[in-house]
Amino acid sequence: MDDRRFTKNSTGKLVPVSIGDRDWAFIPRALPRKWFIPNELWPTLATAREELSRLDGIGRTLPSAELLLTPLQRREAIRSSSLEGTYASAEELLLFELQPTDATSANDRTNDWREVSNYAEAVRAGTAMLDELPLSLRVIRGMHQRLLHGVRGRDRAPGEFRRNQVHIGADRRYVPPPPNELGRCLDDFERFLNEADTIDPLIRCYLAHYQFEAIHPFIDGNGRVGRALLSLCAFKWSRLSRPWLYMSAYFERNKDEYIDRLFAISAGGEWNEWLEFCLRGTIEVCRDGAIRCDRLRLLRETCHARVASVNKRMHAIIERLFVNPITRVTDLVRALNVTYPTARADIDRLMQAGILRELPDVSPKAFYAPEIMHAAYNDDEP
């Protein structure tokens, strides 16, 4: 790590370490329990608060929170994993979730799909743990264990903090604290998660996100766990009805700036630039989520109207499609307790209504709802 980039405004200290040869590791200082917000940041913060509150308000009025929450969490899983070099399309993830399978080799694409699926499960597991636990190292370890369960990182101490030195990048562009410093860093981080309630919730979220990434407590999966934790912090501290805020799509679109801003805090104490970057992202992803929600809600009404004169099962199938817009005949046989011919006839009716299409080049045969897929998962401007 290039120690020449660290100035007197650095947010921590450098210590010598040996990683094959001599290098420097960075130990971040404890986060403060109070935070001064400069005047120039207030307008962006106010807009970010307003957009997050609006998204939460929209979510509270939905007939089912899963209408928006499930696609938001899946998109977060796809984008956060992509930041780490693990790629899966929405179609691949949805098909995998219909029928999870085990990888047959290290190069099997199933590995990627399970890793992405595990991320969404880690977010849900963390949210469930908050029903009984405060934001804590125990919750963080639980999410990490869920993230690495049954995937290529399962031999990299799932759910356990690292006991050896690691570095980021082949060129060691960042070297986090040595393992003998982790306990002190993490103890203070946990206290910050539960003590710093005088700091604005969104500011506090992004302070915590930086600190977690700077500490880098695991051998593998730190970026993904850190972004999942960010969503839980926003959920808890902003008192949202559900964890609606997912930042990975914004971070991926601005990957170089995301990485540079994090490093610039460590090296030069550039907090305001980082916070402005994150608050702009909050506005962007909240507006995106609100637009998606409006489209999904309108589409749900339209789909139900198209089959209003058909049997009641059509409406049950439509509700299922908003949770997973891909289905197979056998899925409906099991879910609705009907015969294969009945389920196939129901799919044919939905195809005639323009709700379903056959998914090409997939075996066994599957059908998808293109309008729902586009509204929920497209990465173009909504």
C-alpha cells in the first residue's frame, strides 16, 4: 500500500506488516458519536431523507410488501455480487431459485447463481435476526455465514472473523488492520452501531459502511456483507417499515468513484465528498424504487383485469408471478394442487392474455412474464 498517499488528515494510522515482504496496514480510528453536517450538505441530505420517506410511504400502502421488496432484494443481490466479479442475470437467478441445484465442478455456472441467491438470503436472514437482536457482530457473522454457505468461499471461515492478514487488489491498493487489531476495531464498531443515535440516520449509515469496509473483518465477502449491513442500518435507524434502501446498483454504476471515495477517507479524511456521493445515490435509488413500485402496482391491476372473467386460480398465479415472474407447469401443479393438464391450460390462458411467454432455450420448459420482468429487473432508466 502506498503510504505516500496518506496525509495528516488521514482517519487512522499506518502500521508495518509483512505480506511476503514489508508493507503498511491501515487501522481506522474509532468513529465519533456526534457529527457536524456542513451547510452545503444539508440540501442533499434533506432531499435524500424525503425520497427515502416517500419510498417507505409507498411501500406501506402496497397490498403486499413483497410486490416491491422481493425484486429490490434480488436486484441488490445481482448488483452487489457483480461488484465482486460474480455475475448472474435476473433470468438465471429466478430459474435457479425455482429449482436450486448443486454445482458439478468449480467452473459450473451454478456456483455464481448460488452465490447471488445466498446474498438475497443473507439480507433476509439479517432482517429476521433484528426481530430479536440489536445490530451487532452476531448479526454480521450470521449474514456472512449465510452468504458463504455451500459456495466457493465455504472454506474461507464462514461466520468467523479473520485470523490472518489480507489485502485488497493484486497491487495491495488497500491493506486493512492486522488480525491482532481486529478485536479492538470491531468492539468499537459494534458500540457505534448502538450508541451513535445523535447522528442523522443516513449520515450514520454511510459512516458505518466506510468503517466496516476499512476494518475488512472477514477473509472473503466483506464488500457484500458491508452493503447488506448498510441496508439493515437504514432499515433500523430510519425506522422504515421494511429494508427498502439498496445501494449496490448505484455503487456499481459508479464503481471507480465508490472505491476511490472509500480510500480517500482513509488517506485524506474526505468525509464530506463521500457523504455527498452516498446521499446523491440515496436519492437516485429511492426514486428508482418508487417508479418501479408504481409500475408494478399498475401492472398488477392490469394483469388481474385481463383475466377477470376466468377462474380464480388465474389470480393466484398472477400473485405468484409478482414474487417470481418465471414459472413451470410443474411448479403450478405443486403450488395449486391441480393436475398437469389443468396447470398447462392455465398457462395457455395467461399466454393468450399476453401475461406469459415461453422462455426460449430453457429445459425443462419455462414461462415468464415479460412486463413484470422489465418493470422489476431491467437496469435501464425506469
